[in-house]
Amino acid sequence: MIPRYLINFDSDKIPKSVSDVLVIGSGIAGLSIALRIGADFKVTLLTKSELGETTTRYAQGGVAAAVGENDSPESHFKDTIEAGQGLCNEEAVKILVSEGPARLRELIEFGAKFDFNNGKISLSREGGHSVARVAHARGDATGSEIEATLVSLVRKNSGINIKENVFVLDLITQEDKCIGVITYKYPDEIEIFYANVVVLAAGGMGQLYKVTTNPPIATGDGAAMACRAGAEISDVEFIQFHPTAFYANENPRFLITEALRGEGAYLIDYDGNRFMLGVHPLAELAPRDIVTREMFRTMTSTNKDFLFLDATRIPIEKLKSNFPTIYRHCLDNGIDISKDMIPVAPAAHYMSGGVSSDMNGRTTLPGLYVCGESACTGVHGANRLASNSLLEGLVVSKRICDILPSEIKELKTDFEKVSVSYRLPRGYSKADVLEVRDYLQKLMTDNVGVVRTEKALKLALDAIESAEDILELEFNSVSGFELQNMILAAKLIARSAFERRETRGVHFREDFPLKDDLNWKKHSVLKLNEGKMEVSFRGLVGQPSRLS
Ligand SMILES: Cc1cc2nc3c(=O)[nH]c(=O)nc-3n(C[C@H](O)[C@H](O)[C@H](O)COP(=O)(O)OP(=O)(O)OC[C@H]3O[C@@H](n4cnc5c(N)ncnc54)[C@H](O)[C@@H]3O)c2cc1C
């Protein structure tokens, strides 16, 4: 059984505070929301690390938006739908591509220094895009520029109560409504934050895998806490693996952006062949799932751990000016990308699914809103189009802020009267947290990775279920709580991947290698019912049952 809360507590005995809006997470999604709503409402922003330590900060390629002369929202729509392999919510995609350009321009007005060329936003091309459409800042340092800009604005806004290094353990619910969170701060501070509205912007779960581009904060806390609170989770089997992470024995692995291929870098095997030619008309710029799978196939058949990216035909001045971060990182690792091949291999990169929501961030749990990588609005379908995720964070955060004023009024709670407690007989943990985390990451990479089979998924599910006892133990460390979230998040992914008996987008089943629209053009929906995980499949995604 999966316990409702990570710790036992009695709200009457814990320090509490009340806000109008509580934001969990300080990436592009959380910061954008706090910033927009902070002037008018009492906002508390909680983040488990320092304010700027997020996945957003590491984004390289940029923000996709139809702002180029030869581009249009219709073309961006078409590319997004094509990448999503029949599972995109078309209404949601229309909103994304039509509101995207205005949100990008707003970000530039906020002060983010995007790259310009002759007075026009400079655009690069990435996989699956039919034109150059990706706006970038300081070459390949887009995420760092966006994060720094938003952090500085949020810090200047005295209306936002910023709480760093505060780990959100759980969403508190009363009468099936989310009314706040319970938190842990090292070494032993437990606190409750109540709010009329809670926005979950806790990012993704790449750290469930041994080989990932995601920073250590990406442990799936958002999906796990939302699931424990009773919200629906959708499409989490669609984990995107980026084809070109720098090969090294490290976690996370450094990303080599697709934009480098957009400038002309080739993927090369050990015999010096461009193996993507003949696989897809766009060759190296095919959608990510196709490139990743071909790399995996080539690596497996030749028994190699990595292949090569050849950027040597790009002029050195361009490499230095457009890809300064990559150029420096590779040089620090003994590789001069203007002369040497870059060793690359696929790595877990992005969670296309998440907490089911509409394009206004509404989840199936009243009082809970979700934004950014934690959300499943249906815009990514079975495979996110490159650089659509920062865009989604920008577009949905604005839309959430447009509806929040009226929702806050509607959801008002009298917190004086609230009393919540939870008690479960728990043993103290003797588990070696790092050892179990390492085991889980390897289990996921080996069995719930790029290529999946019934046998491997069953093995993973059995192993995860036998680790579920850990969910009933009492921890008092962030790493312990993260491990508990990772076990639940791993179960969500493995269970939906096991159930989906077809191949679609980034979900490749070797035993069911074809797309099967007749039976599976549906979204997975996972929900806890009295501590047991239930899975169903339905036609609509991003349209929670509360709203349909
Ligand atoms: C290397 C790399 C390059 C990428 N490049 C691009 C790109 O070029 N374009 C693009 O569109 N996308 C890119 N992506 C994806 C994109 O960066 C992310 O999807 C996006 O930044 C997610 O933003 P977010 O605000 O949802 O979450 P994040 O930026 O991950 O922020 C999550 C926040 O939640 C907090 N948090 C998590 N759990 C808890 C908890 N329990 N308690 C309190 N706080 C918590 C974290 O501390 C953090 O502040 C890239 C991803 C990676 C890894």
C-alpha cells in the first residue's frame, strides 16, 4: 500500500502560515507565476534548493516560437502534432503556438537578453522543426539567461515570500481539496504552509535514470506528491531520451544541444558513416525518438557505449560564438570540437507526461494547479517537439495567472478551522538511501529505457514493488524523502509503460513494434485508490474528469 503522506503529523502542533498563492518550484514555470501574481496577492515561493538551481538553468537550445519571417503558428502546430504521434491535444497545441510569440517577446521585455541578428530575433533549427524557429540567448546559455533574469526580478519583488532549501513533502488535502503543503527543512524543521491556491511547478524526473541530462533536483517529487494527494497522472510512459549527451561516467551528463546538428554537425558511427542518412528524410534533424532509437540500435549492434558527433565542418568562430558552453565543456574534457569528434550517447531528458491538467493549469484536484514539466497538458503527446517545454512554461504560467484572481475567491478556505493529522505505524529506516537510489536508477535505465519489452518491464515493476516497503519507513533527510518519491514515480512510469502494448513516439516496445491507433490512441491515466495504483486509458488528455 502507498501511504497518503511521507510523514506522520498533527497540524495543531506544527508552525503554520497562510498565503493566497503557494508556488512550489523556482524554474521558468514557478518564477513566471510568482512574478505575475506577486504584486496583487500574498505569494509564497518554496524551493528545495537555491532559487536558481533548477532544470531551467541548464536549458541550452532555446524557446521555440513562430516569430521568423518564413514561419507561422500553423507550421509550428503541424510540426508539434507530427512529433506527438497522434496523442497531442490539438486545442492545447493551438494555444501553445499562437500565444507563444507574445510570451517570448514579453520575456525579452522582462530583460532576458536573447540573441538578435540585424534587429531580428536570431533563430536556430532543431530536430522535428521544419524551419529555424528556436530563439536562444548567449548562444547555448538560454536557460541560464532566462533563470537569472527571472530570479533577479523575483528577488526584487517584495510581495513574494521566498523560502529556499525548503523541501515540500506533501500536498495537504481536506475534503478532496488541496489547501496547502507540509515541508521539511534541514535538520528537523517541519512547517505547514496553507493557501487558497497551490501551484505545483516542481519540474521533471530525469534522476530516476542512471544516465540523464537532468540535474539532481529532478527526482519526480511533483508527480509523486500529486499522486499521493489523489490527482490524476497521465502519459508518464513517454520519457524522452535526448540522443546526444556527452559520454562520460557521470550523472548528470552534459547535453550537446540539437542546435549543433541544426548548424550542420553530423552523427557518425565507428566506421565514419552518417548512419541517420536513409533512416529519415531529415537525417540528423529527425524527431528525437527516431534519432535516439537509431543510435541505440547502432550502439547495441556494434556493442559500443557511444557514437560520435562531428562538428568539425562548422567554422570555429561560429562554434565559439554560438555554442560557448559546449565548446568550453568539451575543451575542459580534452576535446576540441573544431577538430575532434564528440563522444555522445542517449540520456533520459524530459517527461512528456505528468499531472493531468488543462491549459489553465487546473488539475483533477480542486485547489491544485500545475505548470511546466510537472504538468501533462497534452501539448507534447507521445513525444515533445524540441524547445517546446520552456515555451509551455511561459504560455501556461500566464494563463494560470489570468484565472487565479477569480479562483482564489472561489476556493477561499477558513484556515482557522482546519485541523489535519496523519498517523501510520512506521519503522525507522535502516535502508542505505544512496545504494537503493543507485539500484533504482540502474533498474530504470536497463528496463524502462529507450527500448522496452514486457519481460523487462515486468522485472522492473516487481523490483519496484518489492522496494515499496521503504515508503512506510520514517526518514528525516531530503535524500530519504526523495528516494520515497522516486520509488513512487518509477512505479508510475513502469506501470504505464507495461500497460501500453504498442510503440508510439518515445515509447518503443520491441514486442509490440507498431503504432496501434485502433486500441491505443488513448492517454494513460494513473490514480491512487486507497493506496493502490489504478491505470486506465482514455481518449482525452489534459481534460481532467473534473472539467469534462
Ligand atoms: C540539459 C537540458 C537542456 C534543456 N534544453 C531545453 C531547451 O533548450 N529548450 C526547452 O524548451 N527545454 C529544454 N530542456 C527542458 C527544460 O529545461 C525543462 O523542461 C524546463 O526548464 C522545466 O521547467 P520547470 O519550471 O517546469 O522546472 P525546473 O526548472 O526543473 O524547476 C523545478 C523547481 O522545483 C523545485 N522542486 C522540485 N521538487 C521540490 C520539492 N519537493 N520541494 C520544493 N521544491 C521542489 C526545484 O528545486 C526547482 O526549483 C532542457 C532540459 C535539460 C535537462
